Amino acid sequence: MALSLYNTLLRAKEEFHPIDANHVKLYVCGPTVYDYAHIGNARTFSAFDLLARLLKHLYPQVTYARNITDVDDKIIDRSNQSGEPIDSVTARTTAQFHADMDDLGLLRPDIEPRATRHIGDMVAMIEQLIEKGFAYAAEGHVLFHVPAMADYGQLSRRSQEDLIAGARVEVAPYKKSPADFVLWKPAKAGEPGWDSPWGSGRPGWHIECSAMTAAHLGQVFDIHGGGLDLIFPHHENEIAQSRCAHGTQVMANVWMHSGFLTIAGDKMSKSLGNFYTVRELLDEFPGEALRLAILSAHYRQPLDFTKEKVAQARATLDRWYGVLRGAGDLPAASVPADLLAALTDDLNTPLAISALHELANAYHRESDPAARQAAAAAFKAGANLMGFLTQPAEAWFKWQPAGASALDEAAIEQAIADRLAARKAKNFAEADRIRKDLADQGIILEDGPQGTTWKRA
């Protein structure tokens, strides 16, 4: 089945043709590890996790790279504010990022390059840019000279005036043009620095990704992704550096960007009190419910996030996991064609989720046991491709929020046994009392042919 993707560079959806049909290469700009990831970050990484899953379903080999930016002004500022050493800041927040993405059900990337381990590659690329006349050294800095690239700005499609204003770059006296951006900057006292031909310093943000993609994916690769906010200046400058250093027509053939996220209609902001980190949401909701809420909107469209949507997603997953609980062991099955068609149409997740709903309905409509098993198996295969229903049903139903003081599983099972004994003794008032007592504590009982099962409300 052909895959179509929206290419920001062309402002159009087009059929995807990899450079090598046997090996697709994908790069996504990863986190700057100075603080915990927020729900907007989770949206971007969830979208590209789905793309990586789909590519791995369609192609023999996929290399998915997502970097860690572990040298940056924000990291230095956080260290200065808190007194925590920079290495400690980046180690702690990287570990937290991994834990958060794991709990969302995201696959780890195949390659996770870290900026600080590629300083030599960055220095070498900067030297190439200077040699070719696209960059210059000035007062301990090295800058990319934007006017030297005739077609700079193709990705963002902004005028020179807009580019200068949008970049929010420092207009320093040593710049040849106001639009020129930093490739290398001198290290101040107490800041991390590396030796270079221009003195002790550190790289600019944009050169990091250019060097890491070249090192791991080559000078030209298939897909580059990130959030919509990265189109300019970050991705625009990545393209400029990479193309000019390597003499290529493109850096990546396809550029993909996830849309903006709002909170109940407002821009997420700490000052508005609507700023959610992934971790605080994961303390309140299962990661899979958070993932479903995020993917309920098409990745390129705005997503208005609310906790109510996560609660609705959790209720949906209760129903979906109910299929697995009722179906038992399932045979392997192919991904249903209508769900795959939705995903290969530029990751149309609303349509794919609709297909999952219909597959669950098909299971409930079937009366023949063999047909029910087949329907459940197809449903599970489709859900698994999207990263859903990957845990045992009982584990899903027994999840509880962090710090919850609910009944433990042994106490619940004992209460169910006591209720069964009361029913056998025809003491229905006692059986009803036990059910109500459990319900009051957030435990819902469900009686079925195989006995009584339970879930947390």
C-alpha cells in the first residue's frame, strides 16, 4: 500500500519514495534536556513514534534517529539558577524524559545521538562552511552568512525582513548581515567549552542537528520531523548548513511538522496555570490514555488538549481492552486494510481510530465463536500497529494513579470470594453490600460466564 506524506517543503501531500526502498532513514529533533517534557513535546514525539511504527511495518529496514540536545543556553541557565552541575541537570532530565516516553508507550529510537558526543563533527562541518565561503569567524564567533546562500528560506517561505525579525537573532557589530546566525560561540567563564580553531567555545543550536544527521543518516536522507515551531529558524538553518557544507540540493527529501497544542483553547503557559508536564499527567492518567487523546487529532492540525479528553480516551480503552479480556488468547492476524489505508494517508489517525471502533463493534456483533476470535485478532493487530493494546488486559484494568490508597489486589480478590460465598448461600443482601462497598472504593465488578472480573474506575 502506497504511503503519502505531507511535505512542508513543497506545501503538498505526495507519495513517499525512499532513497533506498530497503532502508528508510528518519530523523526527529529531540528534547533539550533542561526540564521535564511537557504535553506539547509529547504530541510531537507521539506523532513521529507512530510514523516510525508505520515505516517499520511497510519497509524491510528503518533507522529512526532522535537526538538529545545536552549543550544549550537553557541548560546553562538552569544550572546557574539552581546550582546543580550541568552534567547532573542533563543526566536527570534525560532519564526522566526516557521514563515519560516509555510510559506513553513510545518506542525508543534506533539511534539517540547526543550533541556533546559530536562536537568534533560540528567543528569539521563549520570548517567546511568557512572554506566554501558560507561562514566567517569574527571575535571568537563563527557565523553563517545568510546572503551567501541564494535560495535560503525555501522551507519557511518568509521574506528577508521577516526572516531577520523571526529569528530573534542578536544584531552584533561583528555580523556582516543582521540575518547571520551563530555556528560557534566563545565559552564564558564557568560555561562548558571545547577546543576549536576559534578558541574554547561551544556550538550553536542549529549546527548540532546538521552534524548528527550527517554522521548517522548521511548527507541526504528520507524524512526530517519536528514540531511546527521548529520550521524557522531551526530547520531552515539546518538546511542551509547541511546543503552548503555538502553541496547537495536538499538535506532531507521530506519535511514533516506536528501542529500546535492548546489547553482548553488557550496557549499553554505557566503564567496561566495550564502548563502540564508529561509526568504530572502520567501520575493522574494511564500513559496509553494520554497517547490516545494526543493521537485523536490529525498530527498536522491544532490539538486542543483537556483532561476531559484523556478521561474519554481512558473510557474508550476500557472498552477496547474489554475485547481482549473477553476474547482470550488470540492468533496472529494481519493489520486490517481500512486502518492501514488511513495511516498511509499522511497518518490520518482520526480515521484510523474510527476503524478501530468499527473493529471492536464487529467483535461484539459476532455470535460465532471462531468469527469472534478472528475479529478480535484483527482488532488487536490494528491497535498494536498504532501502539495500543500492547499490555495484558488485566494490567490495564488494575492501573491506579500515583499515590492512590485504594484497596490492594489481595483485598479485592478476597472481597470477590466473600461475595461469591454470599451468593451461593443466597445471602443476596450481603453480596450487594460487598459490590457497593467495592464500588465506593473505585472497584467495579463485572460478572461473566468465566466468573467475576474487576477494574478500577
